[in-house]
Amino acid sequence: MSKPIVATTSLAGCFGCHMSVLDIDERILDLIELVEFHKSPIDDIKKFTKMCDIGLIEGGCCNSENIHVLKDFRKNCKILVSVGECAIMGGLPALRNGIPIQECLDEAYLNGPSVGRNKKHIMPNDDELPMILDRVYPCHEIVKIDYYLPGCPPSAELIWNALVALVTGDELKLPYEVVKFD
Amino acid sequence: MATSVQNIIEKYNKDKTRLMDILIDVQSERGYIPKATITQIANALDISHVDVEQTMSFYHFFSDKPTGKFAVYLNDSAVANMMGRQKVKETFENETGIKFGEVTPDGLIGLFDTACIGMNDQEPAALINGQVFTNLTPFRVKEIVRDIKAGRPLDDMFTAAYGDGENRNELIKSVVVNNIRKKGPILSEDYTPGIVIWKKLPQMSPEQVIEEIKKSNIRGRGGAGFPTGLKWEFCRKAKGEKKYIFCNADEGEPGTFKDRVILTERPKLLFEGMVIAGYAVGAQEGIVYVRHEYKYLQKYLENLLQGARDRNLLGKDIGGIKGFDFDIRIQFGAGAYVCGEESALIESAEGKRGEPRDRPPFPVEKGYLDMPTVVNNVETLCAAVKVLLNGGEWYRNFGTKDSTGTKLLSVSGDCKYPGVYEVEWGFTVNDILEMVGADEKQVQAVQVGGPSGSIISSAEFKRTVCFADLATGGSLIIIGQQRDILTDIVLNFTEFFIEESCGSCSTCRNITYLMKNKLEKILDARGVKKDIDDLVAWGKILKVSRCGLGQTAGNPILTSIKNFRHLYEEKIQKDKDFDSAFDMASAVKESCIAAGRIPTLN
Amino acid sequence: MSTLVKFKIDGVECMAETGTYIVEAARENGIYIPTLCNIRGVKPRGSCRICTVLVNGRPMTSCTTPITDGMEIENNIPEINDIRKAIVEVLFVEGNHFCPSCEKSGNCELQALGYRFKMMVPRFPYNFPVREIDASNPKIIKDHNRCILCKRCIRTIKTDEGKTVFAFKKRGLHLEINVDPEMGDKFTDDMAVNAAEICPVGAILLREKGYQIPIGKRKYDHVAIGSDVEKIKI
């Protein structure tokens, strides 16, 4: 039997969840034995060329590009997993939810302390840029998500346990210490 | 202003348990309750600023901002909408140039939505500075706004004749009509006020009174149906320096208005019932808690109480019974449906937020001011008079075995003869439809017992109105074929519950609006089958709420899914099992405007 | 005079003094019933509803219902546990609970219940309400984003003269905790410390303090909420 194929991405996230995958230490060698990575920052494959079994999503959706990528993952992965607080509830980027978008953009490009060199008061509006959403959306409020791994980041233990469970079909082990929201 | 507030505070003896009365008086005198006044009241009553604010901010009719010299509260209940409220509302907005929720810049007129004001048989209706205006039409609204602008006093604005019966009384002078369509023992004119107090009570011990009530098998008429005799007995046996009789006249269940008719036409019967209850349980004080919407009856009712005192039907040694002292006062609410729940009603009468209490202890053990208290519905107390007059045996001749006596029904909606019907328990819904002039073929549904009850389809019209089958506090709303049940009824009622939740329970405060959002998703054609399943599952969580409001807040959705599931299924998407209802165009709209770019949506 | 009565929780024979609230009676028998708004020794209010149990088949809050002889209580059953989990979830979506950046994380009772019930994601959509952070009080910060309206501060913190310091304001969805604006010096340091301690979440914080306990040493880092109760056996 061929190895299960895993794809990963980071939407509005900080790559901390991806770092946590690496925290499984030497078990990464086992992981390579267990699964094949496809589209992922880990192997730098940029495009889906085949159907994947598992998609790991880090980060929520703060712009139109995130939505496209997430929908693309939904289309190309049999199982989608929200990994980390940002994917599950928007996380820190969602602290802006509730602040009018105009105010956010003004602060970021016109009034903030670090925009001194934006002398012409340019608000980026090129068509190539993703459009900002009215708020940051948890992934499951955009597409159907099958599983959730909370944490900021989720512990390496939790990610490892989950992957093993998904691949082997065994029950996911959730000892008290692995499920945390921070 | 400070002096007038001071006078109000003095009028209530600086008693913090009378905070409701103080706030009501300030609100009606000033049109709002400014922050400085809150501080003044707090200081005078020796309580914290936040104590006053928590009561004040709880009630719909208190405001910290001016509500206009003429504050218009237009009923927003389902039936008002069925009867043409939308056009009336638009006319108010066009004529005044403001939206609902606003006050005209000159401070003359304020427009506000309000929950059912107990006029479902004469909708659309509004309260303007406490006066009731019924059967509103766009034409009538233009007249009213014109009159207000011309500076005419409110009393001169009525163009129709005053209503029937006591509505014409010098102390009421209201255009409200009673629409009494069927009389029985309670609404019967064959009643001599004081007859039980003079002729019966002196010959009976309190225990004998309770025995007679028990014999009648009468159960509480508010909807829950607790045996009245048992309640009185519990209270009689409870220990307490003082005991209280409360009459619950807070009928806030949308579609109910029978208590308004009793308060107008048979208030003496009610007061006599309270005296009897006072005698039975050993109470010295009775309080009628009347909803704010019926404040137009205040002078009339207070005058009657004075008359009763003058005739020794209240006061000391009532009915010549040595040592039997009892008096009644009227406590007004200020707009909170939840105060119809007995313990919330007691909290409110103590000057607090209308948050239901945890039970046990029950009010009969620890009620008003922590003393044993009986809370009875208006109708129950009235029936008690007739029970004592004619005997418990006689009362049992009416109705069914488990639901004895008669019930006052408030009938409204799509029928020829909306109004109040006093019927024996045991009528079927079909009987009632026939009685009120509703063509069964034209009836799509009947809302039994108001929003907290259930919406039933013709398949269930054979069912009987009684405690064992279709229990009801008396509200029946008839919904014709032309209505859209989900938007006109279910959504309106769900919004009502959201608005009226006290917010104390995490369940009622949250689940109801989450269910409403889900219902709207289905109405927007973005629903999937799982959304219906979720609604049913989430509705169950509400059942662990503290009070009846929370426990039944899901009923509009739950009972309509049960009895009209096809309406939901017609609206959901059959080809999908997931839809987040996310809409890219609306999600990026704001940021594209802010950045000055045209959204690229493909 | 005290009287011991017998009752059953999930079929287990228990004993306690009559009149003890169910939640306390259960605790004395080594059985944990989750609570959130309840504080031992303060008059209960039953507002979070998490401690709901079935008493002779009817849902009742165990923090407000006194035990009586022969009571049959159902506690650890799927039907009730699912409702409790739903309540934890609904409180998470009601406010803005950003655990990763919260000072109370690791010591938060709401979060701890999320752990206990293995909440991976709330079943309800997030509300993201717009709420204020009230920093007008010189001693505490009231972050309304995290408030779960449990009333603990309202019920516990009073002035020396017994006057109200915290109170509810408005109702329903608009309900919020109001801190008395006219307290002035009467708002003591002790009151501030007590308020911050009594708050089950990070809604009341002491000024200029925070993140004092390192990750790994916080209350619920290694042990589940309620595990202390479950260890007690008579």
C-alpha cells in the first residue's frame, strides 16, 4: 500500500504550528517513513498535482488569498485538520475583529508609528494583492473541517498522536497535558 | 429638578425597595433618567450608584437618554405585523423624519419598538406617553403626528369614541375596547362586590377557605397550573412575621390580553379574591403587579382601592372580622416580560432587576422581602371568589376532571372575532376556531399559549385545551394561509425572547440568538440539513435554564420544526451537506472601499 | 442539630448533612460536579448552569439545590456532560477569549473546563463581540471581552459598609458588569486582589501585574480541574 499523502499550509498564522511539527524531534524520521509530503512549505511543493489524504491547516483566514488556498485544500485533501488556535478561532490576528477595517488600514499604512516613510500616504491597492476580509475567520466557518488540534502552538505530542491516529486508524490518544489552548 | 426628584424619593420614604416606583415617577416626569439623578437617588437611598443603574438599565421603559416629549412605543409583536404594522411604522418615520430608536432633533417625538402591549385584538397599536392608540392606520398616524406638532394635548387627539364598558370611565377615558365575546362565571355581570367578604368569610376559618379552594381543584391560570389550594396551604403553614399576596398582572406573553379586560371590567372581583387569599394564608398586604403597558388604568384602579377602603372591604377588621387587616397596593413594572415569572416579579417589586430566583426556596416559603408569599394570576384570584361564593363542588361542574372551571382565552390573528372568550376547559382547537369565526380551510396554524407555547398545524386541531393536553395561559393566535410562518411568526417570537432574556443564565442569553442566526441562515437559503439538526440539538440546551422564559425560548423554532418541518426542508439546499454562508463579496467590500480598489471576485 | 441523609449520585450511595448543596455534598463524597459561577462559602446563584444534574429526572443546578433524603442524582452521564460541554463552548464563543495572549491562561477555570471536557472546537460560530476594556478604576482593569457574567465579583466584593461595588447593567445579550464609578478610596487594595482572584477568567486583572507564574507551573498545566475533589474518598 502506498503511503498516505500529507499537505500543509500556513494561512493567517505565524508558522509556529509548523515549527511544532518539527518539535517531534527524531520522530520526524519515523514520520517520513509513515507519510509522504506533498504541497507544503516543508518540501516547498507549491501546487497540488494529486489528491492528498490529509491537509494540515495553520492559521485562520484574513484575506481573499487565504480563502482560495483553504478551498483549494478542501478540494484536494480527503481530510482537513485545523491546527492551532488561529485556524480554530482566528487567534491573535482576530484581535482586529471588531475594529473597523478602515481604522486598521489607516493605522497600518497612514498613522502608525512605523509608517514614517510612507510620505505619499499610499494605501496599497494593487489588484495582485489579496483583499482584506472584514474580519478574521476560523477555517471551519469557511469550509468543512474534519478535525481540530488546539494549542498555540499545539504540542508536538498532540500533532504526532493525531497524525499517527489518522494514518493508522487507531483511536487518537489525548492525555490531559497535550490539549491546551495556549 | 433636584427638588422634584427629592420629592419623589420622599414620597416613597427613601425606601430602597421602592426603587421601581421612584424610577417610574422620574421617568414619567422627565422623560428620562439622567446620570446625575441616578447619583442623587443612590445617595438618598444609601445604596451604590451601580445599584440604581442595574435596576434602571434592566427595564425597557427606563431610559438614560431623553425619549422625546411624546414617546411613541409601537408594538412589534407578530400579530401587529400581521395587521399592517409595517406601513404604520413607515408612516411614523416619514412624518417625523426619524427612524425608530431615535428622537426628533427638537426633542418633540421619540419612536421606539416595543414588545406586545396586550392589544392584539386591536392592532396595530401604540403607547404614546402611556396612552393607548389602537387600530392605527397610516392615515391615523399622520393625524397623530400632525396633532403632536400642533401642540395638542394627548387627550384631545382621540378621534374615535372611547371604548366600551369601563374604558369610558372618567378615570380611564381610553379608546381600548374589551371585545368580550363570551362570558362565564368570571366575566359574568352577576356579581356583588364584597359579597364573599361580608357573607362568607366571617363564617369560615382560613383552613376552611383553603379546603374549599382545594375542593374546587382550581389550578393556576398563568400557564403552569399549580394547584391553588395547595399553594395557599403551603404559604399558610410557612413561618414568617408577615405574609404577602401578589397578583401577577404582568401579562407579557405576546397575544395575551385577558387580564387587561379583567382589570378594566372586574377589578373588584380581583381585589376581593386577593382579600380572600390574604385571609386564607394570614397575609396583611397584597400587591398587584401590573405591567407598565397598563398604566393608563392606574388612576381608575387606585380610586377603586380607595372606595374599597371606604367600604371596609380593605383596611382594618375587614368584613367585621376582628383582627383581619389587609390592604392592597399597585406596583407597576417597567417593561420586562421575564417579570411574569413569579420570583422575578417579586425581585422587581423589591426594586431590583427582574431576575428569577433560584428555587428552592419557593416564594410560598421565602418570597417578597423574604417572607412567605403567594403569587397568583389575575384570573385565579377572580375564580377563587366564585368558588367561595358557590362552593368547590359547583366549580367542578365546569371543565374537565383534571382542569376544572373556565379559562379566559385571548384570541387574535386571522379570525373574524378576536377578543376574550371565557370557555370551559376541554374545548378542542376546532371548537374554538368555529367560535371565533375562523374558516378552518383558511387557517394554516394556531399558536397556542403564545411564543412560549407551541405552534400547531391542522393535524392537531382535534386536541383539547386543558392541562393534560394543550396547556395554555390563554393566548391563541390564529395564523392564516397567507402568512409566512417562519418569518412572520417564528423569527419574530425568537427575537422577542432574545430581547426579553434577563441574561443571567449562560444558556438563555446565548443559545437563543445562536438559534436565531441559524434560522436566518436557513431563511437566506444558505441552510443545509445539519442546520435543522443543530437547531433541534441546541434547543435542548435551553432546557437547563433557570426559569420558564429560558426553558421555552427555543419553542418557536422547536415546535415549528416539529409541526411544520416541511417549511424548513423546502428552504435548505438538498445538494450540499455543508455551507458556511461565507460571502466573499460582502466580506471584502469594506476593505476595498478603504483601499480604493475594485474587488476582484473570480 | 445536624442530620445525615442518604442519597445516590450515579447509583453510588452517598451521605451528607441534610440541607447541604448538592455540589458540596458530592464533593464530600469525592465526586466532582463541575462549577463555574459557584464559590464555596458564598451564596450560590446558579447562573452558569454547568453544575446542572438530574434530580429525580429533572434538571437542577447542584450549587443551589439542597440535598434531601433519598435523592437520586444523575451527574456523570452523556446527556448532562454534553450540555456542560456546550455551555463551556457557548461561553467561549460569546466573548473574545484569546487564550494564547491572556494573563489568566493556565489558571483560568473556563479554560480548565475546556480541557476537562476536551473541547477541541466550539460547536457554535464565534460571535466576536465588540466590547470595551475598562481601565478607569485605579486598581483593576475590567476586560469585558473575557467576562462570562458569572456574578462572582458581584456577589463577593462589597465595601466595608456592605455596599455594592460590582453590579450587572442592562440585560440579555447586552448584559455587562458595571464597576461602581463613585467608589474612590473605598475601593481598597484588598478588594482589588480579591476581585482578581475570584474572577474565574481573565476579566478582572490587577494593574501592572500579569504572567507571574511561568508556563508549566500554573494551576491547570498538569492537573485537571476537579481532580483534587476526585482524590478525596471517605
